[in-house]
Amino acid sequence: MKIVVCVKQVPDTKGGVKFNPDGTLDRGAMLTIMNPDDKAGLEAALKLKDEYDAEVTVLTMGLPKADEVLREAMAMGADKGVLVTDRVLGGADTWATSTTLAGAIRNLDYDLIITGRQAIDGDTAQVGPQISEHLDIPVISYAQDIKIDGDNVVVERQYEDRYHVVKAKMPCLITALSELNEPRYMTPGGIFDAYDAEVTVWGRKDLKDVDDANIGLAGSPTKIAKASDKVRKGAGEKVTLDPEESVAYIMDKLKEKHVI
């Protein structure tokens, strides 16, 4: 079995978010982590590797520094890492990103593709399903459990207060929830091996069946009208009252806001 896992290097929001003048994220100036949903997808692939001796290839698109998340994945147990990086791919929205990733995946052998449900820097949940459309394969989203049954994959798909059990013939794409599992830690030996290993680096010329009109900022139909840091709340109104007056004050405010 061959599994491709798509991961993304995302800003560590604890370190603050920075923007370029055109409204896109200044990824080169921010601390980064592996996207949590993607890490759960990676762990799912590694469990399948443990059980079925699967080969796990991890794929990412980003700046050259995105090499770091590939080596983290390899230190956790992934077999290969592929970095897609090129200036012409910068500023991509979900459509351009999924087009690019699909173009890279066409160069790989795969039975199963696993992506995270969504990335914490965009929260669109669109890239995984869009990749499946580009590749013309089935997609099962919001996976909370994954099993293999012969040539099929069986997934518990989260749905409000219950779940669906969905079966699809491979090749298939699955989007994973961060609640799917508890990702394993890197091992010391795995870290040494990962930094000794070679990461495959592809650029625009390596993408298969991809039109220039559908990549990068120019090929992104989504345009950013305005971007800003989160709005900080003010200190609010502070009053000092005795208990009875406090109750009356709060009740008046609730009535004023039509809460009661």
C-alpha cells in the first residue's frame, strides 16, 4: 500500500501573525508548526504503515523552510518527503493550492491520500476535496476512524452528534480531524535519520497536467479585500457597587440588551 499525506506548515499563532502589503500572510517572518489536522492524518498513515507495511510519502507546498515539517514527519516515521516550492506558486488560494498539489501527486504512486480537514491559517476545509476533484477520485471528509477492508477503505465520518460509516474503493482521498488520534512523538534516532535523508524538491516544471492560469496569486480566483490582526477588546465598563446594587445593575444591562 502506498499512502500520500499532504501536510502544511502554518503560522504558530502564539507568536503573532504578520501580513504582506498585498494582504497575504508573511510566512517567512513567522514561527511555524505542522497543521494539527494534518498531523493527525500523518499519524493515521503511520498506523496503517505499522499494520500493513505501507509506504508513506509526505507532500507539502510552501517556502523552502517548509522542509522543516517534512523532516518532522520523517522523524515520526514517514518514508519520503516531497517539497513543492517555486516563486510562481506564492499567494495561492485554495483553488491554486489544490491544483498545484494535484499536479505533484500525479507524479506519485498512491492507493490512499490523506489530508487534514482544514488548516488553522485559512479554515476553509476546501483543499482536500478539491484535490480529489482534480484527480477524479472519491473523497471521504471529517474522518474520525479509518480501517482497510481489502481494496476498500472504511471510514467513520463525523456528523453532528453521530457518525456515518462510509466505504470507498481505493484510490481515495480522506480528510482527517485532529480528534482522529494522538500523534506520536519524534524519536531521537528518527530525528538523526530525517536530517540525513534527502527531501525531494519540485518546482513549477515538475507539476503534471497543470495550467499556468490556475497557479499562484495570478491563478487564484479568491482575492483579499482587507486583512488585519484580530481586533482587541477594550477594557469594558467597570463599576464598584454593593451586592444589591450590583444585581440591579446587571439586570438593567440584560434588559437593555434584550437578553431578558
